[in-house]
Amino acid sequence: MDAEILHNLKAHLFYHGTSLKGAESIAHEGFRVWFTDAEGDHYAFGGNLGKGIYITCNWRQALCFGPVLLRVAVRRGTKLLNAALPPDDDCIKYLQREFGREILSKSPWRVLPKNKKLRLHELTSLFRYHYSLTWGKERVWDDNWWRGLKRWEMHCRRLDDFRSMLIRYGFHGYGNPEDDNGIVVFAGDRLMPAEVIAEVPSDCSGRYPVGDPADFASLDHVKNIFRRSGSERARRLADLVAGREPDGER
């Protein structure tokens, strides 16, 4: 299981970028996947990995999604599937011999006999197979762009299928903590804000627009900007979050 789950959560610092209003909502109500609008309709935000809350180890990537940078604590017992590892080729070959090549292109429940179900390692190997061809380094575009696009879309659909399966197997999210997508967490109650690191103004002396986080030399640089020019509202929020003890891994 050590290969399947990000057990070493203590080795990772996770970040989440959002608006100041969004950060205030998180501080008071917690992270939420589903929201209710003024008319009572339910909706959820989603990204490349589907609906959920996105966290990443790359603070610059997090700042692309909002000027307020949060450090996020992950609650004990949270199971996040590590998509960074390559699929087990031997397992993939075995599944093809056992169930045919359709196991790599169709939803597993459409291919498996009714008296069969995937074991955990088989599930994670298939998941990583589709992830590597969708968002990983193994992604290869066909010379025919239309055929390549259709193949990519097929792997995306299979990842959507695996989302529900991962939930049934007890996982709370999946992804790669280091890539541009980060990790999507299905349940908001698995996360809580641990620190308001900074509020980056839309323009700091005309040199550091929030739209280009690459301009920041370091995380300390961002913190110094916040200390010099952060809004009073954001400072109050930082004090509020700092006064709590996160029930997380750190």
C-alpha cells in the first residue's frame, strides 16, 4: 500500500489559491465541494481531474487560481492515490490476457464478468495507465490530431469512471502533488486551512501582477509583500486561521 497512497503527507506542504472572499468562506465554513446559490441550486467547481478541491505542492501553481495563498492541512487517515507513479506493466499485461484489450479502453464494469471485480493493485494500475496517457509524461499525440484528440478524450472518460471506483475503495482523492493539476480531493472535510500565507495584490509597485507568479523569487518574497502591503481584511483572516490548531498531519 505504500506505493499506492501518499502516506508521507508530512513530507509535503500543500497549497490552495483562491480569492479573498473564497478564503474567508473556507476559514468560517471549511472547504466545500458543493455550493448552494441564492436560488437554492447546488453546483460544484471542477478542473481537469473533475469536481473537488484542488491542492498542490507548487505554491506558484496555486497562485494562478487566486491572489490569496493558503497552506492546507490534510486530516489524519486521508487516503490520496498517488498518480505520479507509472502503471505496473506486468499487471496491465495480465489484465489484457485475462479480459482482452477492451479492459484498456472501456469502463471496467462493462468488460469484467459479473463474478469478478478488480483487486486494489489492478484498480490502481489501470488508473495510472489512463492518467499517464491523459496528463502524464507518457501522453503521445497521434500524427492525426483528430484521432489523437479522440483517444485523449477516451482516457479522460475512463478517469471519470475510476473516480467513483476510487471512492468505493475508500480513497478521498487522487493526483500528482508536483504536476500542474495537483491533487483533487473529493470530500471537503478532509482538508482545513492551516495558514494564510499571503494576499498578493493585483499590482505591487507595477512589477508583480498576480497573473505571473513566476515573477516571485521565493515564498519568502511573497510573504514579505504580504507583510508590507496586505489588506487589513486579509491580515484579520490570517490572525483568525493562525489561532487554530489544525487537525492534520503537521
